[in-house]
Amino acid sequence: MKTDPIADYLTRVRNAVKAGHRVVEIPASNLKREITKILFDQGFILSYKFEEKGPQGTIKIALKYDKLTKDPVIKKIQRISKPGLRKYVGSKELPRILNGLGIAIVSTSAGVMTGKQARDQKVGGEVLCYVY
């Protein structure tokens, strides 16, 4: 039984990157869809597709690799706020990841967004994960 669907999502992506897979398939939810859209918009994944099969549907993510060295674009993807210990921050305390090279994904009252977008809109929230 999976008690933390976001940690499961991040682990599936992390394992697929380490194994060198091109595509990873993940059970869908609204929060996972938003995280996937952010990863695509920020250039961490090549493409994605939402499929409506089964009771909840799936997300197919095409992972992105460097053309010359074949290194994955996602170096590290790390869960921050866990079900047992939630991490909430205000708009002024939002972290900068690797001096702006990485992103923090934040769940706010205005929706799921990157740490930079939340800082610009002056909203805080729960820090879901770091990606770089």
C-alpha cells in the first residue's frame, strides 16, 4: 500500500532516470498532473501524455537526456514535505535551489507552482520537492 503518492511519483521518475529508461508510466492524480506540467515547462522532461485508462488514468513521461554525453537532465529529485512532517514556508522564506539552477515545487493556495513563481506572486505554501 502506498501511503505517499507524491513520493511514489518521484521515486518512479528517479528510478527510471537511474536505469536509463526513455519513458516512465505513473498512476495519475490532479497533483501529479500539475507537477508533471511544471517539470515540462521548466525543461526537465521531454514530453508527457495523460491517458484516461482504468479508474484513475496514467501519466506517460518521456525523460530528457543530454544529446552528447547521454547524461540525464534530472540530476536529483528529492521529496521535502512528507506526510509525517509537513514543511510550510512563507513567500519570503522560499528556498533557491543551486542558485536558481534547480526548482522547488510548492503547493500554494493559488495552485501548484515553482518557488520562483510563488515568490513573485508573494504566496507561501507547502514545499513538495526539489528538482535539479
